[in-house]
Amino acid sequence: MPKVLISDKMDPKAAEIFRARGVEVDEITGKTPEELKAIIGQYDGLAIRSSTKATKEILEAATNLKVIGRAGIGVDNVDIPAASAKGVVVMNTPFGNSITTAEHAIALMFALARQLPEADASTQAGKWEKNRFMGVELTAKTLGLIGAGNIGSIVADRALGLRMKVIAYDPFLTPERAIEMGVEKVDLDGLLARADFITLHTPLTDQTRNILSAENLAKTRKGVRIINCARGGLIDEAALKAGLESGHIGGAALDVFVEEPAKQSPLFGTPNFISTPHLGASTNEAQVNVAIQVAEQMADFLVSGGVTNALNMPSLSAEEAPRLKPYMALAERLGSLIGQLAHGALSSISIEVEGAAAELNQKPITGAVLAGLMRVHSDTVNMVNAPFLAKERGLDVREVRHEREGDYHTLVRVTVATERGDRSVAGTLFGNQAPRLVELFGIKVEADLAGDMLYIVNEDAPGFIGRLGSTLGQAGVNIGTFHLGRRDAGGEAVLLLSVDEPVTPELIATVRALPGVKTAMALKF
């Protein structure tokens, strides 16, 4: 019989579910790392919240451990690479807190609209400043959603019930899904220009970090009110403070901060600023939900091998894994490449396989493509939950299997439909193991996709490569590999360079200024 340790305080229903599913369970909380190391070896599963730290040292002592389940979304307290190396599956419950977090965002929106914290403090101080607190109605105001996934869609539903107009910016939100949600799909600049209230519901990634930068905050309507219950780092906190002090920003409510616990912050004491200590998931119902979900997921895995919301494991059988592994690596890199390069909203994605790839189970290949594509915008996506997230956002996913023989013994092609037309990339395996890009937006190019890379589209003209090499040399950037492709002589050329150092925004700006450069971007794999 499998045996699970619940090492953090959790709703009793979790233990009940384990026992009902035939899993032995011990509830032992409050152990020190040394005490946990001494007992962890006897357990097949470890169920935690945020207190237990599943470090490399703990995992080394966990000789029988097969799965770690985190009741909640954040897994900062789990060493996922070490768990993967040990063959331990790490699961979380990314949707158990959705309603609670959405309701907290709505609560903060009301608090901003009617200045509730300040009014409460004033009244309890005996001031009765009835004329000081002049609020605004939410009815007929425009709410701008940055992120229209699970939590964002719940916020939209509640806001529509308040008779607000809802507009949404999300690269993965299709027009059909927007209609279904009852919101208007807009670009980011359009949202900033129109929204009376802005609420953020997106993970923190390289693409979303400081999405409300000083530059973007300056594009907002005067008097805008901003709510963040998602992640610290989505807003430039210094720029937010400046906007509040100048009066351009009418109010801000943060449940999350760049540094937590936020016991000191320049924002504290700023006029029209409200803060809460990361309470997004803090309701009795949410804690029950995540406890139930983590117990069900872990029991499914330990009893029947089912995998749900795993962060480090695709849904593969033992027989398929060795053959599919290199194809999945290729597929994930192709998805990541097109996710980084294809700007604008995506409405559909087609994954085509031919040659040897057409003989394999295509579902893991599709999952790998979607994981690579959506990881550009989400830090919790993996090959298991990527198809679900794509479906949730209304992304039309098509799988095509070709029996024909092409130029390569095996080929995977990924095509996305964007507002600017279709964009396609294709790759193969060299020696049945090494992933290699062979086509980029219709241009033949042979390239590895690894590490830090520089992508450039330029006019095919004499002297350009020399000028580029000199520019990189002056910046102290060493070129690892150099891949060139072009449509026609003197036409448009594509360069993919792997470099030994991260590509900085300053370097991109310098490269873009070179004569003949049409596009320059940093890529990372």
C-alpha cells in the first residue's frame, strides 16, 4: 500500500481522500529539516503547502519518494530539478485558488472606488469626515483585464455582473473566446488608453515583467485605478509611486510585491494606496479546495499512474518515452521559437508531422509544442497542462499527420495564425537525436536552438556581417554559432546567432540601428 506524509497543516479532507483511495497517510507537521530527513525515506508521497522545503538534501534522503504534491500553485519551496533527477513527480493545484483570488481583486476594486480603508481609519479616529471621501461608482466604468485566463475570466464575469464594460489584453485570447466571455479583445495600448480600472491576472515571465512600466503607466487615463493580485514584478513599483504622488494614477491596490514579505516598501504611506499581505488564496474554501485536489491527484498517481498538473513530467508510457524524448525536445524548441517570434494574438496552431514522426504518438509532441509556445507567457505551464491552457484560451489546436516522404526522414512543422498572417517553423532530428531547425518563416536555415540567441532579419547586402561582427565584438559578446538563410540574393536574409552572454536590451537597440536591419530580437532556449 502506498504511503504519504502530509508535512504541513492541511484540511482534514485530504487525509480522508487518501485513505478512501487505499493510500496510507501520516499527518506529521512542524518538523525541522533534520527531523524530516530522518523520516522521509519511508514515504512514497509528500503532500505540502508552503512551509515544508523539499530541498535537494531532503530529496536525497527520500529513497522511496515518487511524488510531491503542493496544495497551491507556487512551488518555490520545491527543488524541481533535484526532484526530476530523482525521478520524483512534482504536482501543484493551479486552479484551486481561482475564485478566491478573483474575489479578492473585486474586493480591492471596491475598496479603491470608495476609499474604504482610509474612511474606516478616519471614522474610528472619531473624525467623521463625510465630505472628504468622495468615491466613484463601478457601474458603466471600463475594466481592463491584463490576462484573461482562468482567474481573469472569473473577474470578467463578476465585473459584467456589476454592469462594467470589460476589455481584455491576452495574446492567447481568441475573438471567439472573447465573445463567449462577454469582453472586448484589445491590444495593450488600447487597454491602457481606455480603462478606468486595470487588474492584472498574468504570471510573471520575461514578457510580462514590468508590463506596467513607467512608459506604459504614462499611457493610462488620468485617474486610473490599478489592482494586482497576481505576481509582484508586473508593475514598476517606483513608477507606480510616482504616478500616485502626481495624481495621474487615482489609486492602486497591491496584494503582491516584488519582495515578500513586504515589511518595508516605498509605496507604504503613499496617497490612495492600499495593500494586503498576499491574501489572494486566503479563504477557508480555497484551502479546502487545494487540499482535496492535491490528495486526489497524488492518489491517482500512486494507485493508477494518472498524471494531473505535473510540473516536470509529460503523460507518457514507459514504452513510448525513449523514442519520443528527442522529438519532444525538438517540438518544445519549435514551440518556444514561434512563441518568441510570432507577435500579436494567436488564433490557431497547426502541428504537422511527416516521415518517421508520423509513426509516433502525436499527443506528447503536441503537448511539447504547446508547452514551449505558452511558456513564453506562463511560468507554470508544462507538457501536461499546456493543452488545457490552450483550450481555456480558445486556441484552436490542429494535429496533422502526413504519410508522404519529404526532404527529411522526419519533420515537425508548427504553424500559427496571427493577425499578421501565418507564421511557420520546421525542424528535424539529425542522427535521430539532435534537434535542428531547418525552416524559419519560409526561409531555409539550418540551426541549433540552444541557450542565448540573437535573431536578425536584414537586407542581404555586402558588408553587413562584418558590421554586425564588429558591433558584437565592441559589446564584448562572443559568437558561438552563426546560421544564415535567405530567400533570394539581395533580398531578405535571416541570421540566427548563438552567443555566450545574455543579449541585453541595449545590445538589441544597437543592432537595430545598423543599416539594413529590419528586425532584431533576443531569444532564449
